[in-house]
Amino acid sequence: MPKKRLPVHTTVHKKYSKKWIGYLAILINVIAWGVAPILIKSGLNEIPAEVFLFYRFLIASILALPSIFILKKAWKHALIPKNAFTLTWIGLLAHPITLLVLFEGVVYTTSTASTIIASAVPIMIAFGSAMFFHERFKKIQIIGICIATGATILFSLITPQEKNALHPLYGNFLVIVHNVLWAASVLVMKKYAHAFHPFVMSVVGWIAGIFMCAGIVAIRSPQWFNISLLLEHPQAVWSIVYMAIFGSMIAYTAYQVAQQYLSATETSIFSYLTPIIAVPLSVIVLHESLTGMMILTMSGILGGVAVAEIGKMRKR
């Protein structure tokens, strides 16, 4: 007697019945990254961006070594030459390249500004989805995108100069470039989310980051390979450790897990929640200023993103 075939919608329902896993993963990601901006800013006040990232990737990779034995099949699949090449270029884009641009931007602008501008990433993802996946926008989405884009540009122009943010306009520009790079990374990772284990995908990116950042450190500031010099800056050390564990191992992996259960749009919409944690901490801990106009434009960015993303979800 022939086996009864399950209808296609059964498989689809099974996938979406586990969406709570994706939402939990992306919430963990948001909390971890919500605390990150003040730690990154305080760490970058003491050491160069490439040094920060070199040690961050190094610590995270060392902590990830047990995965070689725990995830044998996943690593065996990843180390096939063709797959290794794919994972390496994705990892380079998503980790060292994107983060070096972001961290350089944070050096020149405020933690508040970098957080708010980075929250506009979903708009970049929306543009990318339209260009490469031929997604169409509803009128409400276009309105939200226009509001968020205009507010982002205005916010970038009005960020005040402060003690640890001497060139905010240049720094904000770099954060916007980071947004473009990260949006590209999200779309690429989404394409390969079901081909590779999420943790393995992250680890390959960290390892690629070690080599890239080590090369930059060797050229620009080789003295930072001296661990004793690094230990003279405890604030930077604590920031690196936090970002290695929570920013890399937990947050990035959580994001990869979320990609398996949620759409690129659903994962990106949560990024606008990060400022709710990050901005108050920046004002309280780093004593950064927050003017009325900044609050107004910040509301425009977050509101525009929310309108655009909610409009897209209603389309389904």
C-alpha cells in the first residue's frame, strides 16, 4: 500500500509553528547588542578599532574550539573547499569588514548617534530586498522608508561635537556605510542560512576576522600584540571580553538561529528596539548629550522603520 504523502502546507506550518525560537533568539541578540554600544565606545577611547576586534575575534574563536568536536558533521560539511570559500567571504563581509567600518565610525561620533543611525539598517535591507529579491513596496512602506531615511540624514548632520566625538559628521557617515554593508551581509546570510550550521558560520567569520585584523595591527600598531600593554587598559579588556562572549558567541549565533525561523524583514524589525536599551545607557554612563532635535529625529528614524516594517508584515 503506497504511503500517503503529506501536503506541502504541513511542512510550511511546521516551520512557522517554531517561530517562537526565532523571536527568542532575536530578542537575546537585541539585549546583548543594546548594552554593547557604551562598552565599545569606552573601549575604543583607549585602543584602536583593529586591536579591539583582533582580540575580540581571538577570544571568541578560542572559546568556540569545543564546537569542532560537538558539531563534527557541521564542520566537516563547512570544510569542503567550495563551502569553506563561501563561508570565508561571507564571514569577511559580515564580521571584520563591516565591524571595522562601524568601529571607526564610533571613534569619531557618539555612542548615541551610532546606535540610532545603525537602527536604520532595516531600511537598507528593504532596498536590498527590492533590488535583488524583487519585493514590492506598499504605499505605507514607502512612507515609512522616506520618513526614516530623511530622519537618518538629518540626525547625522545635527549630532553635536563632544569630548570623545570630535568629528561626528565623518563618524556618522561611516556608520551609514556600515548599515549598507550589514544589510548586504544579512541578505547573503539569509540565502545560506539553511545550508550551514549558524554557529559554524559565525566561527568561520571570527577566524577570518583574526587574520584580517592581525594584518592591519601588524602594519599600523604592532606594539598592541604585547598582552601586557593591553592589560594596562582594563576598561578596554572588559569591553573586549563582553563583546567576545555576548557580542560574538551569543548575539551573532542568536541572529543566525533567528534567520532560520524568521524572514529577513522579521529579524531586522527588532533592531529598532536596541536604542531603547542603548540610548539611556549612553546618556547615563557616558554623559552624552541628547537635544530636543535629536530626540525628534530619533523618533522619526524609529517610527519610520516601524511603519515600513509593519506595512510589510501586513502585506503577507
